[in-house]
Amino acid sequence: MSTNSPSTTAPVSESVAALVRRARALSALGGRRILGITGAPGAGKSTLCAALIAALGDSAVLVGMDGFHLANNELNRLGRRERKGAPDTFDVGGYVHLLARLSAQTEGTIYAPVFDRSLEESIGGAVGISASVPLVITEGNYLLHGTHGWDAVAENLDEIWYLDEPADVLEERLVLRRRAHGDSIEAATAWVRDVDLANAHLVEQCRDRADLIVHVTQTSDLPNPAASPTTDERVAR
């Protein structure tokens, strides 16, 4: 499992094809392996995961952190609805428990939730993970975060990759994403400045704990993450 200790590896640039090869090698080690993909909002996590799943086929399945958003009613009760997507707005214990079950799985099917952006709520039992699948890929902002219980995530992961992108690239992608959902340029810019980039700063502080810090190259043939988000539109991937 990942040690969650500071990385001694310098950031590298890799193509999607090279990362597919690395993920395939991990899946071939035998037994169940879990790969974590993390990085700041807008770093391209969902896009890379989609490419990995497409390339690996039946050898991999995606389980997103976003399925563990607290329900809106609970966020209202806690007074956190306007910060949905912050580290303390998830069922972290439930996520950690699922990862532990998936790590130890040897038979049957385990079910995971997904987040439905159209409903802005999680749906339980939406993804079935068979014991025969060698690689589980999980992605999210806070896989390396150290508070609110997130520190327990890494011990259930075999590798954690941190996607590294400069701040100006993140900001441009995030504003475009907000605009794609109908925000005015003023509203999009304000949200990215006040919410997304604040979360990005939290995530970036943990980057040195990753097993691989990577800038993904040759992404022009991949889908635009701004056009096809997989989670709450307010939580940039």
C-alpha cells in the first residue's frame, strides 16, 4: 500500500499512453490493486481516468470519491451547503471503508455509489465491482489530504498519482468549465477565485506524498473535461 510519506521523485512529464502502460503493469501484479488519481481541481483527473478505463477495458473499474458527498439535507443541517466540495463535506469514513473492502475483496460483487450531477445527490449501489477485476481506479481531490479523516485513504491504495498543472492552466480550465454550465464570465471568475483555487491550494500542499507527480502530455485527443464533468458542477475535477 502507499506509504503516504513524502515523495523523493521529481515531477515528470508522461504521455497518456505511458500512464496506461504503468496502470496495466500495476494490474498485472496479481490480486486486487487500487490506483488513486489526485490533483487540484481542473488538473484533468476525470479525463485521465476515462482514458485509463477505455484502454484497460474489463481489467479496471472506476470508483469515484464524489459518490461520498454528504446529502444536501445533511449539508444544510451542518451549515456547509455553500461549501459543498470542501474536505469536510464528504462521508470520509464511508469512502475509507469501501476502499478497505475493495482492497480485501476475493469473491462476489461490491457496490459503490456515484454522484449524479443532475440531481446533485449521490446514488448508492450504482457501480458493481466484481472480485475478478484486478484494478480499481479511484479519483478525487483529497486522496492525500491530512485532516477530517482523509489521512486514512492512502493506506488502502497501492499507488497514488498526483496530476501536476500550473495555476494559470487550472484557472483557465475552471473558468471555461463554469462558463460551459451557463455562468457569466463574472460569476465564473469569482467562483474559481474564491472557491476552486482555494481548494486547489489545499490539494497542492499534499503533492509530495504522492508516489508519482506527473504532468500529462499529449492530451489533445482526449475529451474536454469542461464539457463532460462527472460530478457536481461546483466541484471541479
